[in-house]
Amino acid sequence: MIVPSSSPPRVQKYKGANGITILQQDNPGSRAFCMGVWVNTGSRDEKPGEEGLCHFLEHTVFKGTRNRSAFEISQAIEKVGGALEAFTTKEQICVYTQVLDEHKALAAEVLGDMILHSTYPAEQIALEKKVVLEEIRDVMDAPDDLIHELFAREIYPGHPLGRPILGRAETVSRFGRSKLLRFAAKQFRADNMVISVVGNIGKQPLMQLCDWAFRLPTGGGNRRTPRLRKYRPVRKHHRRKLHHQHICVGARSYSYLDERRYSLMVLTTLLGGSMSSRLFQRIREELGYTYSIYTYADPARDSGLLGTYFAVKPANVGKVIREVLREFDKIKAGEVGADELEVTKEQLKGRILLGLETSASKMMRVAQNEICFGRQISEQELIANITRVSMDDLIETASEVLDVGNTTIVSLGPSSAGLGAGA
């Protein structure tokens, strides 16, 4: 049985002079210092006409401050061997850096400079629009990426959770400096942000560092929470001239605040979470219908989705959909051995623990625990909750989220034939 090898250092939680939340975890035996600045606003909080604004803001904080040019921002961290990264999700924006611990002051100063003093130069905005528009076109040209956006749109019809994080070309093309300045002023506020640190530093030096580098105004950002429409399963085909048909099969599922998320994690792993999973073994290894097939969960604070993706020859769409739905029915019927359940849980636990080996992954987990749950969920607690998932839990979860009558199927490719299989 996999268990954490030792108790990780406790996560400390402090409040800065302006009220910003500061989280810190020691990193024994490592010289790495990882600091992330998290904004508790994501693409789901954008108003109509702002689609893609969070992602565009994430890009443009790299494009120059009162103190540094775009080149000088990247050079400041890279010249000491560090890395500066950022990403946007549907619920957060994160900008983070990892350096050797002797450069922790530089890390904080550069991040603070980007967040507080970005100038969003008009010429850089124009250039970055081209970059982001190319990013959007890249997704449109990649059916194995695009299908997931089309699927989310059907799971969350008319809701921001169903929109792409990158936004739309029409909205991104209209972004200007004044909009970025107004949006940043609303969102980059102490009550709407978290600083997450994994590295060896004492309380007082950390507090002094953060109070010096992150002199953010008080208050919080404005978050919108539009009401989710009632979920209704659909079968939807998007015609495109491709060699393969790209398919997503699934349904709306659980929030990350729902205790059933643990049984859902086990279910997705068992069904299509690896090369040894049921769907991979059946659809690829036994039948040879596809190169890749996998199942994933994408939870949000008030909902979630479960999807199974595969790409096949158009002539095989109906056959594969029937096989996928047959595996759904087998699990719902309890056709899972006790050994298979235990192996799946051990696989999931091992993957989680291995995923927490880097400073960056630890920093992200510390921040997301605070933002999503308001507390730290230890590795021991996480592993214990997975261990407790019973056969009854698995079957009950499968019965709720793998109900064929409640399943949405979205297809992208040359033909809609076979889309009604298993209906």
C-alpha cells in the first residue's frame, strides 16, 4: 500500500500588512525557492465582451513595467538560472518563478514589479494580440484540442465555464491598454490574491519581503457567478474535413468541493486514466480502433465535467461509442473485481505523490488548497480519502455520471454517422 514516506513540512499561513494571504512551506534538502502570485479570478469571471481578458492580462504583465522592459523582465530571472512562468485557468491566474534560494529577494521583486507596475505599452499589446490570435488559431487547427472546447460548450450551455480560456478572436482583437489597466486595478488587490512560497525562509524575512514587494491596494476583485443552466444531454456533430473523427463522451459531474470527488478520481483512473485502464486495453489493445483514448475530470467550484476522448476512423465511430458505453454499463453493474479496485487506487495514489515532487507542483498545491478549500489538505488526508473509496462508492458514482441516458456526445470530423450509437 502506498503511503507518504514522511510527513511534509507544515504549511504556514500569514497575513501581510495589506491583508494579502501568504502561504509558506519549507523545502528541506533543496536549494530551490519557488514563489507564485495567484489571482482568484479566471475566465469564468469575465463579462460579455471580455472573453479571453484574463489570459491576455497574464501575457501582458510580461511586456514591460515602469522599471523594466519586456526583455529585462525575463533576463532578470534567467541570468541567475531561474525560470519565470504563468498560466490562466477558468478560475485563477498565476505568475510564478523558481530560483536558487540566494535569489529569493530578486524573485519577489520581479513578481511584484510585474503585478504592481506593468505599463501595458500600446505597441506591446498590438504585438501580443498577434501572438494570442495565433494561439487561438492553433487550437482551431488542432482537433484533439478543439474537441474539448466544443464538449465543454455543450456541458455548460450559455455559461462562462463552457467558453475557451483563450477567448474569441473578435474579443481579443478589441482589447486595449485602458481595458487592461482597469481590469488589472480591479483584480490585483490584496483580498483577491494569494502568495504561495515553497522554500526555506523564516516568517519575519518572508513577511518583510512580501510587504516590500507586494504593496497592493486592499479589497478584492469582482467575481461573477452566473447561474448554471440545467444540464441536458445532447448529441452534437461539427463537420470538418479530417482523416479521423474526434469524439468526447461524458456528462456534467462534481465540484471539487464535493466529497464524491475521491470516488470520481478512482473511477476516471479505472476507466481511462492510463495504458492499463479498461478503455485503453479494450479499445486500443484488444480492438485496435484508436491510438489514444482517455478519461478525465475537470472540476470547478460549483460543478464539473467528466469526459472520455478518442479519435477513430469515421467508419468505426458507432462501434467505439458502443464499446465505451458498454464499459460504462459494466462498472455501473458492479463488474469490477476487488483486486482491480485496489490496484487502481494504488496507481492513483502513486501518481499523485510523484506529481508533488517538484517545488513548482508543491507551490501550486499549497495555493490551490487555500483558494479552493480554505485550508490545507495534507498528502496523508488525500491518500486516506482515496484509500477509503469502497466498491459501493465507485458503483454509486458510476451510476450517477456514466448514465447512458444522461450522456453528451460531441463529434468533430467528416461524418455524423454512428453518433447515435448506444442511444
